[in-house]
Amino acid sequence: MTDDAEGLLAAAGIRRGVTRLAQRLRAERPQEALSTNKIGVLSHLSCYGPSTPGEIAAAQRQHPQSLTRVFAELQLGGLVARSRSERDGRESVLSLTQAGQDALADDMAERDTWLAGALCGLSPAEVGLLELAAGLLERLADQPRAGGSVAENRTA
């Protein structure tokens, strides 16, 4: 088997596992939970701090216009605050409010509770392996789009 074929098989297995877990975690969210777009915006602001609407949209691979209503609803709900950019007064910057941080924490708590219960069925070694994998998945998620073959994109 070639490096490309092995890499693609590994990628497909990881994608299947991540997708199934993501679907299950979404299913554990309460019915009245904020939309995934709203949670995505709050998560971005929590991780990266104050950001322009364009930066948030780019990070979520969406057009800023697609998130205009989401930004407005979050601001109206007191979950984000909008201010003028110090760099460019024509640009606005969104920041997370305490209410937004609380809403994000509440949303994550539901899923964390389910996941913690599910982890109880695993051995300590398996839980440790998943903790290691979580860090690696974070790194993968931050990778830029790559072209070329699987083998060309591998790092030593």
C-alpha cells in the first residue's frame, strides 16, 4: 500500500470517528440551546478574544453577510458587545460579554456531562489516549488547507 493510500485510510477512519462523536454531542444539547452558528461565534470570541465580524466569518468559513443576523441577535441578547475598532474606526469589533461566557459554559456543560459519563466506560489508558488525541485534533483543526499528495503534506 502506498503512503497516499495509507494516509487516506487513516484520514477516513479519523473523520468517521470525529463525525460520529460530533453528531452525538450535538444530540446531547438541550432543545432550547443556542444555534450552532451562535455557539460558533461565542466559541471563537472565547478562544481568540475580540474580533471583527470578518475575522469570525473567515474562521468559520462563512461570508460575513451570512452571520449578520447571528451577530445582531447575540448583541440584542447581551451575549456579545460591539465597539469601534481602534485600528480602523469604520470597522466594528465584537467581544464576549459575561452573559455570553455564561451561555457558552452552560451549553458546553450539557455535553461535557454526557461525555464524562461515557468516558467512565473506558479504561484509564483509553481515556489518556483520548486526551492526547484531543490535543492532536486541535492542532489538525488549526492546519491551513493543503494541496498536493498526502505524503507531500506530512511533517517529519
